[in-house]
Amino acid sequence: MLYQARDAAADQPGYYEGFERLVAEGALDAHAAIPVDGMAEEQGWNGLWAEAERIAGSMRADAVFLQFFHGVMPDPTEGIQRLKRLPTRPTLFTSLGDPYGRWIRRVPRSFRVASALADVSFLTGMGYIARQLSRLGSRNLVLMPNGCCQVRFSSQPSTALPQPEFDVVFVGSRVYPRNLLSQFSYLYY
């Protein structure tokens, strides 16, 4: 797994702990954590891809996950193709973890390239982002909303039984848009 991190266990503890737990439970044979940001700083991008290829090849990986593969980086095409050419022909998947817009804060080029080369791309939103990526050659686009990190936000359940003040609660919103030029403002008028 290529993590968007300098230190995978510290920067992405939920994903790291989740994959380690899957290994401990026997649902996954192995998990190798490659911190993309840290390794690219230390060894350069060619060094990162060489190490990823070496690790995936030595463990005979059948899947490689490019987690949140967006940011400032050179064209990842050659590195991804090196992984796809391994003898095990691993399934390559990537994820888009941040919200991106249609006209501003567009999906970074690094992710658009990685998504087009990947076998599966997990997205935090569909609609125009999925259509844009599909037009650029991406396939197997799957919705995977962000959840909360079970390591950072875990707590023990309360043992006290709550005594509700009411039997029924309604939570609703009727907020008018602050930006009348928003694509959603027409829904309110």
C-alpha cells in the first residue's frame, strides 16, 4: 500500500491499523506500508517507484493500493506501469480522498493519470467528478465516502443508559444558500 504519508502508521493510523488487523485476522496475507511523501523526499520519485516495485515483487502482491494519490508529484505513469508489469499482474486501485470542485480546486493531474491507469478508483463523490474521470479513461469508479478514523476518534461506549427527554426528535435544515451563483441555489427558489 502506497500511503499519502511521511510515516504511514502516524499519518494514516486508521488505514494502517485496519490493514494490520486484516492481516492479524487472516483475511489478508500481508500488508506492506510505503509512505509516498517520506520516501519520495528521501529517495526521489524514481527511488520510490523502485522500492514499491521491489516490495510488491518480493511479496508477490496481487493488489496495490495508491491511497489518496493526489498532490504535487511528477507524472506517475512510468511507476504505475512498472507495478502493473510485475509477474503477479497486481490489481491496482487508487482513492480520491479530498473534495474537489468542477471549476475550482479541480482533481489534480496526478490522480487523473493514476485513475486512468488503475483497475478501480474509489471516489468520495460521483456525478461530475466521475463523468470527468470517465471521459479521461478511468473505469470502475466506485463511491467510497470518507469515514472517521477508528484510531483517532475511538472511544468506549457509554455504560449509562440515556434517559431521553423526548420520544421523537426531528433534525432538519432550511438554510438558504449564501452564494446565489451556486449550482444548488435554484433548489431553494
